[in-house]
Amino acid sequence: IVYFFPKPILWILGTGYMKLNYELLLTIIGSCISLLSATAFSIYSCRGWTLSPFVLIGINLSAIIFFSILLDLSNLEGVLLLNIGLGLVALLQTTIFSLFKILQINPGSYETTK
């Protein structure tokens, strides 16, 4: 919806933002990816599954360093692309961890936590 109708949303923000169509789209993409990642995290957290903090910190710090080197962070587009990249990393790590834990469940077991 934001891709096809950015003007009404930018109008709400004010006249100073009317030319930020692409930036608005990048913001919404990053927010949607982060929402999916947070949802996956909530689902596996409710099962009592936790990913090691050392692994989480290592993956996230590596991703920040990688994207900081790869992208030009001196402009808004680069910062928004960093947000999208970090969101994708978070979504990927939560999805992979969830699938890994699901595959460890014994089919004959009806245990809710492990």
C-alpha cells in the first residue's frame, strides 16, 4: 500500500517530507522484516527455547560490522538499508533456530518444553 500510495502518508508527516517516497518504502520494508523476526522470536520463546547469548551477540555484531563496511552510512538510504540488512539477519537466525528446535522434537512426545 505504501508503494502505491506514499503521498497520503507523507502528507500526514508534513510538507517537508513529501519527497521521501523511496525512504518511506525502505522504512516500511525494514519494519515489516523486524515484525516477522519479532514474531518468530516470540513463538520460540513461548516454547521455552533460548538461543545462546554468545551466539546472538556474535551473529549480530558480525552483521553490524559487515553491513557497516558494505554500505555508505553517511546518508539516509544507507542507514535504512542497514536496518533492512540487520532485520534480515535477525529473521534468518530466528527462523533457522526455530526450525532446528522443531526438528529436535520427538514425534512420539507431547512434551511442551524441552
